Amino acid sequence: MRATVHGSADHPAIAMLSTFDPCLDGYAAGVRQLVEVASRRGMTPVAVLLDPPPAVFLNAPGTWPVYSDVVQRVAWLRALGATVVAVHFDATDLAFAAPDFFDMLAPHVDLREFWLKYRQTVGSGPRGSGVGTRLEAARRGIKVVGLPADALGAEAAAVRRLLHAGAPGKAARIVGRGAVLVRPEQARMRLAWGAGRYEFAICGSATPSLPLRGPVTLDLHPAVGGGVEVQWPDPHVRYLLALRGPGDAIPDAIGVGAAASGVSS
């Protein structure tokens, strides 16, 4: 794991850990609460962001869509008032546990309090379980605050299901903002979205506002090994906002209401 800090971390910190994908209003509410509590106590609110989600490596290739690019998530969290520790995660990190997590944060933030989501694990095995995380935190003098259960896991799963079905327009109705793709280092980008023809708008940032240019039509083709791939249209374009895909034209069970019900995280 490799961590990058966005923002100031000069004071003792309160932190929470998530992928924050997609950028749901429920996540925003939690971050605002973190910022409010930290401000009241003269502390730094820290959102620790895992990218990509570990589930990308735990599931079959091309089956776990990412809705919000890490650039978009960092900008969104910063706008909410949090300092962000963006953690680059890869398959070799799947064995990490709470001790590794706290070790990774130590050079960057003076962590005094950690908000643990309901049934959240911080890595794998007993040392990453809720109990293991609390024991490790106590050993380091870090207070753990348990958060109540919420429905964000099911809501995020509904969004992923819609992306996998090629319906970013319907997914945006749940999230409240469209999915933004950021120009890759290479000309081709791989995604775990549904195959087919999509419309995008060219925008000027990872958190777009009007005016937008376009639309740009792109074909997402099935890729060897799973998922889809697409040729980036123009090296001078940095951000593309997804408007609609092939699944958005299908008014059936992949609609917003159906996707949001009965979907596990």
C-alpha cells in the first residue's frame, strides 16, 4: 500500500476508512459529521480512501465496477472539508490487517480516534476483524468509535449493478452526480461496465458543472480476461462525464427502483 496525503494534517486526527465509491449522499453525511466533530475538538478530520476497492481483486475480473474515479473522490472529499489519505491498493495488499493499516497512517497523521463502520473489517483474518481492529487500536492508544448500521452497502451495490448493465444514467439518479472518467496514462482504458455504445460529455474537472461539451459517442468493447475496454478519444481531453449507455434505454428490471431493492453489498 502507498499513501498520498491531500490537505493538512497538522493536528491530532480523527479518521474513517472507506472506498467512498460511489460518492453517495450517505457517505457525504458521515464525512460532514466527521468534519464537524473534528472542528469542534480542534482536530483534523481524515478520510482514508482505498483505491481501487479491494473487492476489485476479490471478485472475477471485470465484474466489480468503479463508479467514481479516485481523482473525483479526492476532490469530493476535500470539498466536504476532510483531509484525504488516498491509499493505492493492489492484489498484493489483500493480506493486510489492522496493524498494517495503522502503521501506514502513522507517518502521515497523528491518529487519536478511528471511526469504525458497522461490521467493518480493516483487512483480512482475525487481526483485521472488528475485534482485532479494536485490540490493535487500544494497543496504540487510539480510541475506536463504532458507527451504527446503514443502508449504504446496498445502495452502492445497486449502482454497481446498473453500471455493469450499461446504465450510467440510471446510476447517476441514485448517486446524484454522474460518473467521470479520467484520461488514463495509456490510450486504452479498461472498465467493469457493460459493453455497448455510450454517450459522454467533455468536462473541465472531476467535479463537473456547466458548461459541458459534447456529446462524445464511444463504443466499449468486451476485453480479453473480463470487463470492457475503450479507446480514449483525444489526448487533450482529461475528463469525460458519462451521460447514458445501452442499459439506459431498457425500461425493465435494471431500472433504478428494481436495482435498489434486494441487492446485497
